[in-house]
Amino acid sequence: MQTRMPIVPALVLRRTYKAPRDRVFEAWTTPEIASTFLGPGDVEAVDVRMDVRPGGGYSITMQRPQGEPYIATGVYREIVVPKRLSMTWRWREDDPADERDTLLTLEFNDLGGETELVLTHELLASEESRDRHERGWKLIVDQLEETLA
């Protein structure tokens, strides 16, 4: 008998920034800028690498003070400059069998000098995983506001 994964509702966050869409898109596609906001809270993005093209990969190494690194990797699936980014998202685990691809989509809606970011994270393993990701993404999208200021 095949085991079915439970259906977990997608995580969707919306934020509006007082910055033009091109600038917000650039923040998510430029490693030097992304490293300023991609570590949630006291977690620092210590190494951000991006090959921003369909099929290109990325790697984000995050680290707490005196802590073990957390590494997220993925592959860009869709890039529509400056409107949309879609990519897989995978946490590197001690046991590769525990790793799974999820789907992260960022939409950048032009509001005439401001930008609405819609972050959607899908295919998460459990509601607990979704809640953990929601806490992290909320910190990150708040920190992005500081980066754009």
C-alpha cells in the first residue's frame, strides 16, 4: 500500500514595500543584497550564491551565533524579470533521505512606486514545518524592508 503525504495548505505572505518593483526584485536576485535580509532574526546569511536563470541553482548558508550552519539549496524554475521568481527549496539534512523539495514562488506586483511582494511556499511536509517556515519568512520579509530603506 502506498503512503500518501498529507496535504498541507500553502504558506502565503504579502508585504508592501516603499520601493520600485525593479529594486525589490533585484534584492532577491543579487547575493550581496540578499545576504543582508535572508537570515531570520539572529541567524546570519553567511554565504549566498545564485545562478539566476531557469535551471540555475542557488545555495544559502545561514548560521546562528555559535551554531551549526543551515543550508538551503534549490533550482530556479521560472524567472520573469521583474515580476516573478519560482524555485525549488530544499534544506540540506544530515540524512539525505530526509530532504525534500518544496516550491517557493515570489511575485512582485507594481503598485506605482511601491511593490507588493507575494511569497508562496508550497509542498511543505507538515503543518509544523509550514508554521516554522512562516515564522522565518515573516522575519525575512520584515528585514527586507530595512534593506530597502
